[in-house]
Amino acid sequence: MEQGYIDLHVHTTASDGTLTPAELVALAQEKGLKAVAVTDHDTVEGLPEALKAAGSRGFEVVPGVEISVDYRGGEMHILGYCVDPCSEPLLDSLAQLQEYRRERNPKVIRKLRELGMLISLEEVEEAAGGNVIGRPHFAAVLVRKGYAAGTQEAFDKYLGAGQPAYVKKEKLTPEEGIELIVRAGGVPVLAHPKYLKDHNADRLSALLEKLKAAGLKGIEAYYTTHTPEETELYLRLAEQHALLITGGTDFHGANKPEIELGAGTGNLRIPYELLEKLKLAAGKQ
Ligand code: AMP
Ligand code: ZN
Ligand code: FE
Ligand code: FE
């Protein structure tokens, strides 16, 4: 069994992270990690650069994606691992999801302006750089302009679910998100179960049963903000439902400065062994 640590949940400038894919790979190697999965929101555009950087540095990058789907009127995130970045159905659906973001973004701007903030879509687009605009980009502009002290405050006061500048975007159903990843040759995994609306052990168990029937293969048990008790619960549910276990930090660079690549808020350690099992499930080993 290979030794070493990994991070299976990371964002780049292709979505709402602040490091380019190549910079991310360099940092991961510098930190002594053995592999990272690039899992940008609703896009695989960062994957070619990340895979190329990995190839030239002798580092391992797992091609991934993170898809937001609808759950009880709120959000659920599905991670997809070992996806084919060239899969046509995947690229078509991601283009549609990006369109849903484009429909949402001006509405968020309108709400922020109604709240008295001087902010334009152009400024947010500039902060984003790429094709996928996420709420952390709005937060970055709010912070830069002095409307919030930091990213978290921008979410707590304005952008988070239920806050005055929150706008719901169109989403796929969980089953559609899972199917999309499966069709792209990937392994679908439920991200950060902690953030599911109204979740408890029984409800999560029933949900996993349902998602597994739709093709779900794993659960992200190790995650930056999971408490030891939550991690225990997710590990137990993974065993009960015969699901793979994954783990990641949700690193976003300077957009979430409190999260360190590979370590979360300090002591997260995700063993390479989890990736070996994931690759077996994907038929990539
Ligand atoms: P979006 O895809 O545009 O809806 O933005 C989703 C991203 O915003 C997530 O990946 C998180 O990084 C961040 N986010 C969402 N809700 C919160 C919150 N309440 N506090 C901090 N960050 C959040
Ligand atoms: Zn994000
Ligand atoms: Fe997420
Ligand atoms: Fe994420």
C-alpha cells in the first residue's frame, strides 16, 4: 500500500479558487502531498492544465468536478472523480449549468445594489477571470470595497442561503447529477454531507440508500469543517451502505484563506489509500 497524504477536493481559477491549475499542482507538490483531485464547480476547464502540470512534474492529479444539485429546495454537491474531461454529454450539461449561473448573477447584483452597495457585474466577472462565476467572487468584490470584513462575513450577511442577496439558481436533480458523472466515466461521491439541509443520521441513511440506487459510489467523510463526531457518523454510514470514503479540504486559495491545501484548518490528513480504492472503482488501476 502506498503511503502519503492527498486532497480530493480543491478549486482553481477555473471556478472560484484563486490559484491557477498549474500553481495548485506546484503548491501540492511543495507541501509533500501525493495527489490532488481538481474539483471545480460545474466545469472541467481547469483539468487539461492541471494534468499537463502534473505530467511534467511527476505528480498525480485526479480529474474531477463538483456539481451543485437540488436537495429539499437547498443545495447538495456531488463530486465526480476520474471523469473524462472530453465527455460530450458532460461538457453539454456543464455548459447548461454555467448558463444557469449566468441567469443568476445579474439578479445577485440587483439585490446587492438594492441593499445600497455599489457593485457591478463587470467587477465580479473581473474577479472571476474564468467562465464560472461563484458567490466567492461576489464576496471578494464586497470585501475589496469594504462592504464586508472578510469572505465569511460577506456570506453571513448577504450571500449565504437565506440572506438578503441570496438568489437560487436552476439545478439538476441529484439523480441527474449522478448520472452525468457516471456517463463521463466518473465515480460520483456525496460532498460534505454536513451541509445538507435538515440532515440527521436517519435521514442521511435513507438519502444514501436512494442516491446509491441512482449510482452514488462514495461519501466525503473527511472534510475541513466536519467534527470528529460527524466524521465518525459518515464513516459508519459508508460502511453500512458499502460506499467508498473520500476526503478533501475544499481549498479555494485566498477566497477561503482559513483553509490550507491538504490540511484544512490544520489537522486534516487524508491517506493515499482512499484514492487507491477510488481508482479501483473507476477501473483506472
Ligand atoms: P455558488 O456555486 O456560486 O453557489 O457558490 C458556492 C460556493 O460558495 C461554495 O463552494 C462555497 O465555497 C461558498 N459558500 C456557499 N455558502 C457559503 C457559506 N454560507 N459560507 C461560506 N462559503 C459559502
Ligand atoms: Zn467554491
Ligand atoms: Fe461544495
Ligand atoms: Fe467545493
